[in-house]
Amino acid sequence: METSRKFAFIENNFTKLLGLILDNQNIKKYIYYLGNDPLSQPDVESNLIETGHIVLTMFDGEIETEEKIKMYFYPAVGDLRSDVISDLTFELDILIPISKWLLHGQGLIRPFRIMDEISQLIDQQKVAGIKEAKITDFRCFRVEKSNYGCLSALIKIKSSAMKGLR
């Protein structure tokens, strides 16, 4: 019996992308350490999903009282009408206290450093789906009534939308 695998493919692609992010020590250091030179810190051994630094849902607008960098990552949009491949968009939101936005003394912008690491891992690479992943759009904004900023980026891939045997 043929069954739809569309949502299983979305989960598989999401897991592949997430795994690449979680395996990258530079990304983990930029998120975990709040200082101006996070890459000089020891490797991050903590599970950043369990510590709440990486959240696998959309940003709900809530700001914690503890100063913390958080990354929200989730499947955002999919066009499932194709018989062969479909367009999937994953959104990645990096929420950073404004005071930690810049890496003082280095002339670097922390959320751009994080996205640069991610883009080196996945942009134009065949890491998920059947075509290369592409970071296509980004925007920066200040979260209303808070001392936090957000860099939001879209990652697009083409994935299988075919039916197949389970």
C-alpha cells in the first residue's frame, strides 16, 4: 500500500539540519557563552536543547528573566502540491540580548557569526532533501518592550513529496 511520506520527509530534513547545527562547536560556543570571545572558551558539553538554548518551536515572544541567547528552529512553510519534489522552508530565529549583540574588541556581530557558521555547513550543500539547502532571506529586528534583538533567517530546500511504501 502506498502512503504519503511528505511529513516524514519534513521531519527527516529537519533532523539532518538540526544535527549539523548541534555538532558544530563554534555555533554552540556563540550561543552558550555570553562573553566577547566565546570561541576561546572550552567545548560546550551541555545539550543545548535541554538547557533551553535551542528551542524546536517558533519564538513565542516571551523573554526569560535570565539573560540568555536562544535559537528557535522549526519547519515554517511547505508546498506539498508537487508529485516529485516540494519546497520546504525552515526558519531559524536567533534571540540575543542587545548587550551581547556585538563581540566587543573583535569588531564582530554575534548573530552574523552564528549564521556564517550555519551557512558554511548548509548553504549550497546537499545536506537535506534532494537538492542543496539555501539560506535565502534574513531580517533583524528588536523584540518589542525588551532588551533583545533577533536575527531571523529562512533556509529553503527541495524535498521528496512522493508517495512510497512505508
